[in-house]
Amino acid sequence: MDPLTQGVFGASWAQSGASRAKLKAAALLGVASGIAPDLDVLIRSSSDPLLFLEFHRQFTHSLTFIPIGALIVATVMHAWSRHQLSFRQSYQFCLLGYASHGLLDACTSYGTQLLWPFSEMRVAWSNVSVVDPLFTLPIIALLLVSIRAARVRYARLAALWAIIYLAFGWLQNQRAAEAAEALAASRGHVATRLETKPALGTALLWKSIYEFDGRYYVDALRPIFRVRVHPGESIAKLDLMAHFPWLDATSQQAIDVERFRRVADDFLALDDRAPNRIVDMRYSMVPNEIDAFWAIELDAGAARNAHVDFLITRERAPEQLWRLLGMLF
């Protein structure tokens, strides 16, 4: 999730375990510990552009790291809170805030290594978008009321709202998945793999991706009162040997493709607009399009130990946003 949501969500968890007199301190510690796991984005390399992708949502987000991460944040923040709280109380609030982060990230579709170091599986329940104002704004409002009125029940209402909304997202996902399966069947396709995920910013519009006969098919689904289908595009699945016959299988670029494949859960395709560009099919601004948010680019003339380039591909974001809103409303 975005840092704002992680911060206020962590604050609502921390406040839920606070007394009336300690609500403000709990909120601050909850915000700090709720955001802290995303400091893993600082793990990056100027020579290896994929390093930050591999470490994002890894050990700092795992269940086993929660007590350690909370201890680090509590130690740093206690210099501010020591006049109001004992270290034990500071740690308690940081523990609640820190614990909320990885669990909330696992509710998105990117993938979070909750079970690290025992497993590198990326957990993705896909019941909320990485940015969703309808999820975040009520939590902010209730958090502010809780602080102003000095009433813990408003913080608990914020936590309850989050649970209700995430449950709604889970139900929406089930409806979208059923509609996607029916859509594939109507085309005479037997999907070898099918996933549904919320569109950017909303749980009312969903992206479906399924694989059939070496191709990916993407569509948009709007399961509100009834399911409305917005048919989309299809593209061939990445075939590394066929698409890049010049690529040395032992080169660093080939290794980087496999690293990118693991992060993208193997949803890779060749960008039609750039012959050496491989896109992560999972995300696009408009859910029934294949204009991916990010990609890697290979270079046939690069040295054997050269890394691929990592690209953020959002050149057409303004016009795509209008298409997304039109599809939603």
C-alpha cells in the first residue's frame, strides 16, 4: 500500500491498544512503525537495477521480523516518547503498528514474503488496490476524531472499517474470478492460469488475466450490482528462446530475466512497441490493456556481465486515467 495508508493503518492498530491518555503517543508511534518496513526501498544498487525489486516486501515485511522491526522503531522513537511512555509501552504500540504493515501489503496483488526466511513465496490475497481512497480516507477521518475527542473507540472503528472493506474486496475478487472464468469459457478457452486483481484505486473495477494456448488475455470486470465485462487485449506469453535467440543463457541479462520472472510471478510478455522490452503483465493503468507500469529492457550488444535496464513506463498515464475513470463510472 501507499505510505500514507500504511501509516494511518498502523496508527489505528496502535491506538486500538492504547488508553485514553496515550492516544496521541500511540498514533505517532503507530504511524512511524506502520511506515518503517518500506524503508527496504533503500536497499538498491546503481549497477544492479533489479536489486530493490527483490528486496522490496521481503525480510522487513515478514512475520518473523515483526518483533525485531518493532524493537528498532521503538528504540529510535523512545527518545521522543520517554516522557509519556515506558519503553515497554512504546514497544507495544510499535509492535502493533509494525505488525499491520506486512499483513496489509499481503492484501494487495504485488506479493509479500510473509513467511521469509522459511519460504520465498510471495503472498498476494488481491482484495485491495495498492492505492484506494475509499479504504484510506475513512481511516484518516476516524483517526483524527480519535485524537481530537480522546476516544479509543474511534480508532477501533477505523480498524473495523478496514476489516469490513477488506472483506468486501475479497467478495469482489470472488465475483470477478467467477466472471473471468465464465468469460474464458464463452471464448472456448480453458485457462491454464487465471488471476483477478483490483484496478488502480478501486475495488469496484477489476483486472482479469488468464493464460491459454501460449497467450495472455486481459479484460476488465465491473462487479457492482451485476457484472459488466469490458473485453480487452491479448498477447503472446514470453518465449525467451524464440524472442531472444541471441541471448546467452549464462549471461547476466538471462539471469536478470529469471529474477524479473520470479518477481512478476511469470506474467511476462514482449512489448509490441519495443522489441527488446519485457513487461510485467500484472499491472496497467487501464485494466483491459497491456500497457504495463514497468518493464526490463535487454541489449543485444551489451557485455556478458551487463545487467538489464529497469524502466517505469507511464508515458501515457494522463490519457489512460481518463479511460480508467470512464470505465469505472
